[in-house]
Amino acid sequence: MLSSYLAHLAVERGLAANTLASYRRDLRRYLDHLEGRGLESFSQIAESDVVAFLTSLREGDEEHPALVASSAARAVSAVRGLHRFAVREGVTGDDPAHEVRPPRQLRRLPKAITVAEVERLIAASGPEDAPLTLRNRALLEVLYGTGARISEAVGLAVDDVSVPAGDDHDQVRLRGKGGRSRIVPLGRFARQALDAYMVRARPKIAAHGRGTPALFLNARGGRLTRQGAWEVLQAAAERAGLSGVSPHMLRHSFATHLLDGGADVRVVQELLGHASVTTTQVYTLVTVDKLREVYAAAHPRARH
């Protein structure tokens, strides 16, 4: 049965060799588990036997270390697939694994860099006063200052930056997922960087192209691409001595720093353009962790 299922995965579903090897290892462990429970045929297997296997994966035994949730989930998925295959092939009429769900994996918290690291990153935009340096600085300030996705930033047009009548605060219109647009304020640093770029750099860069309404331009005067913006960020990060920095990390940092400063989660939701506040609430977990650290370090009754 096992060999037939693995052949099905290889031929009909085209699974990679490494994935097949993992499935083979997981399913052999499952069959050994069933044998240890005195089960000799698929028709004898009950849901409780599958659940017991999942428990053994998480707890480990003398021969196997306990598996983390992601590895246990992969093994359970393999088992569920094997039982679906057995029903499809007529080996058995029941699927005892149908209601057994893989263990929930811990939600990965978004990474953020510190305010000091953001300042180092932006300061490493490039040689002072060169046109592309002014563009790079403006791009980084906008990414961090608005929480824009990289696609939203490179999609900006000059007319998307405006000063409302009777107001002295700049704002930018970002076009997000699903064609939804939102208005986000521009902070002082982002506004100053954009002003310097628009006045002293963009006209010079635009002279190399055929004319485009795009806000951020490449060296040839055309619209800066996502890949180009990524390269700007990576070059600045390398000069600043920062590793693993991505455009999305700046977005995470924007949200985390707002919440650290006391912003309401629903305000951050609007600024990020999240359709649901549930998506935004993951950032509150980051700030709660920070609060715990501060409490543990500062409160006299928290010290060990």
C-alpha cells in the first residue's frame, strides 16, 4: 500500500524527491505505530489510532525525538493523504484520519528593526547630494514613514503626493491590494526627503527618459521597478551593516513603532490598508513581548 501511494505522489502529483523521502519516512513510522498497536489491516484502523500517532509525534519516544509542530503537521498530512488514497483505491470504505487535524503552528511574529537601525539605514542612502542618493533617501523615508508595500511605493505618481487646502501636512495616496486606495500622512522627514528629491534630483533623472508621471524614477528616467527598489534597500542595508532587511520589514517596523508609541490598533489598520483588524493585531503581540521585557527588567517584584 505504501509503495503504491508513494508512486502515486511521484507520478501523478510530481512531488520532489526530498518531499517523497520525508513522506516515506513519516509513513513508515506510522505503519510501525500501527503494528505496535496490533493493527494488521487498514479496515481495523480507528480515528483514535491516528490521534495516538499524532500524540506520539509531539511527545517522542525512546527511538524518536519529539517533533516540532511543523514537522508533526507534515507527518499528519502524509497520513491523511495515505488514508484518502486507500479509500479511493477501494482498500477500505472509511477514512479514520478525515477529522484529525495537524497541530497548529506557532504564529511567526513579524520582524522589526529598531528606530536607531532605521536611522542608520536611511543615513546610508549613498553619496551625499547625488541625484540617485536623494531618490534613494526619499524612497526609504516613504517606505518607513508610510508603511507602504514596495509595490505601492513604486506605483506612486507625482500627483499622489499632495498638500490639502488650508493644511500644512503633506499626504500620499497609496493604491493597495484589490485596487483599494488609502490616504496616509507624510511625516516631516519623509516630506523633506521628497522635497529635496523632487526639486534637486527628479528633473535631472527625468531628462534621461521620455516623460512619465511616476514619482520614483530609475537612472534611465523610467519608473523604478520593484526589483530596483529592492536593490536600493539592500545596498543601503549593506552600507549600514544590517542583514536580513527587506521592504516588508520596514512595513513591520512602521506598525510596531506606531504601536510602541501608543497608536490605536485600528488606526494602524487603516494606515497599513488591512481589510481586517485581525491581520493588524499580530503586531500587538510584538509590543506585548517588549512590555514583558521592560517589566521583567524594571519592576522590583519581577526580578529574579
